[in-house]
Amino acid sequence: MSMINYASREINCKIVYYGPGLGGKTTNLEHVYGKVKPDTRGKLISLATETERTLFFDFLPVDLGTIRGFKTRFHLYTVPGQVYYNASRKLILKGVDGIVFVADSQVERMEANLEAMQNLYDNMAEYGYDLTKMPFVIQYNKRDLPNAAPLEELQASMNPGWEVMEPERQKVIADQFRPGENVVEQNADGVWVERAHFFEAVAVTGDGVFDTLKAVSKLVLKTLA
Amino acid sequence: MAVGSASWSFTEEDFGAITRTLQKFLGETNARCALLVDRSGQLVATVGEPPNFDPTAFATLTAADFSANDQLAQLIGETDFNSLFHQGEKESMYLADIARRVILVALFDNRTTLGLVRLKIKDTVLELTKLFHEVFTRGKSATSQPGLLAGADDEIDQLFK
């Protein structure tokens, strides 16, 4: 639920980082916090347990620039990844404008990824939000680990796509973030399929962190255009 | 407009009316400061003594606090708690729901009393509820109009180069 404040000339948008526990959601925010100029970001708030596991959420406000005289403020949130905390996880989704799903590339975390993705769909549906109709990107994190699954395998299980029903969208749409690839295309069986945008990342070193953030922010602003 | 991004906006006139209502409340109660926060955690307005804390962080935590308490209310068979009170040694805060979309927070110290704040906040809540209903109804009817950033695609692209 983006909020436009004409008095202070600000556009406020909410982006939520979702995904399985220990996948790197908080690390994404910490990297952004460390890299952006202090005058363009606020305080990083972490409601975490003593062992640094997210209990409720992490929060970081960042300014990404000015459009038409309006300051674009993005409020970045993470959710607690652990299955146990679903009640609080769901609360964070309230009023969300864009979602980043941080998947753990490790082969042994595949089931946890799928469980978290299903949980995201379920929680969004309870609010009446349709994930296929809003800014949504997937980040495959931990690409540097030796036990990381190949990208094709991750795509096949995490991002198989959804059928495009609207005739006007049944055409090849290029992926603006990955030259040479498409987000909407026709399968061999003739069905038109759309996939979420995706990025590879190593959040601990910062690789792919800003690519992901820029992509989701851009998609959010485009919904206002 | 994408599903799930029910935007709302308010004009400078709305802002003026909100500010006047809150100033009246502060004048009547001697509370230090009043903040309006929307349910997704964004700060809408601050009136009174400028807060000496990070207002953005405060807004986020307020929304989370209210949401968590709503869930607690449902667990015990209530639909929601429409007001909350947090008492400190010197500073206290009173939170009240407005039209299920916005939260009014009154910060006060020992220059006033909880009773007075609670009494006066009722009228303020009624006035603000009426005001916000108008803002939200207008938001709904305006959805068919082009958005604020209509035609700004190039500018958006430029921002992310």
C-alpha cells in the first residue's frame, strides 16, 4: 500500500524480504545499510532473539532518489524465517508493495525453500493479495557455496511460472533485468507462462544485493506509473 | 493498479485539517506530542513538540505493536483492541485506532493525566475518523485516473541506471 504524501512530497513504499530461515534476508538489509550513504537511510531496527535470529522483523528505510519532485522512500522489512513464527510473519505482509523471496541455493535447503514459498502464497492469499499481479522477485542466495544447486534446477522447482490467461499479455515479454531472457513466453505445449524475475546473489559479500533491491523498487514505482 | 497495492494519498488541505484537529487535542490535554501512523508502518503526521527519537522507526514499531495486539485480541475472542496504553515512569503513550487504517499515538508525561488524555482522545478519534473516511473514499473513486507517476517511465528507468 504505497502512500503518497503531497504535504512532504514523499512516496512511501513497503518491500518485504521473505524466505526460509537462515537464508540471508537480514544479511541483505545489513549490506544495504552498510553501503548506502548515511543521509539516505534511517536506522536499522532488528527485533531479534539473543542468538540473532529474527523474532518479529528487521526494518530499514532508504531513499532511492527523486521523481517528479517526490522523494521515493522505500521501507525494507524482513520476516522471521523460522516456521514457528508464522503469526508474526503474516503481520509484516500487511500493506506490502513488493516482495523479494530470498531462497537458499543449497541443495539440502530445497524443501525449506518450497515450504516458505507455499507459506508466502498462503499468507498473501489470506490478505486477498495476488502474488502474480504485484512486484515480485526471487533472489537465489549463497551462490558461492559448493553445495549450491544449479540455477536451472532452482528455477524449475522454485519458479516454474504461472499460466498467463489474459489474451493481451500472451506474447513474448523480454526480461528487462536479464538480456536475452524472457519473463513471458510460450511453452512447448502451447501454454503461455510468466515467471518471476530472479537474481543470483551472495549476500554476505553483497553480490546481487543491490541488483535485487533496484529491480523490485523499479517494479513497484512502475505500478504507480 | 496491482492487487495488494491499494494506494492512498492526502492533500495539503487534508494535512491542514489533520494538524488542526491534533493541535486542539494537544491544547486541551497538555500532551507533549501526537503522531499519526498508518497500519503498514508509515508516518503520516507529527504535531506538537518535535520528538527526540527516530520517528520512522517509531512508526514502524507502533504499527507492529498494534498488529500484534490485534492478533492477541482475536485469540481471546475480541475483534480488536481499539486502544492501547503503555505506561512509563515519566513518559507514557496512548494509542487509538482510526478507521482501521491509521493509528493515533499521544505521548504525554506528568504534566497531564491518563484520564484527561483518554477522555479527550475520544472526540479527536471521531473527528479524524470522519476526515480519513473522506480521504479513503476519494482514493477509491480516483483509481481510474492516471497515477502520480503516469508517463514517468523514462524517469524511473533513469533513476535505476
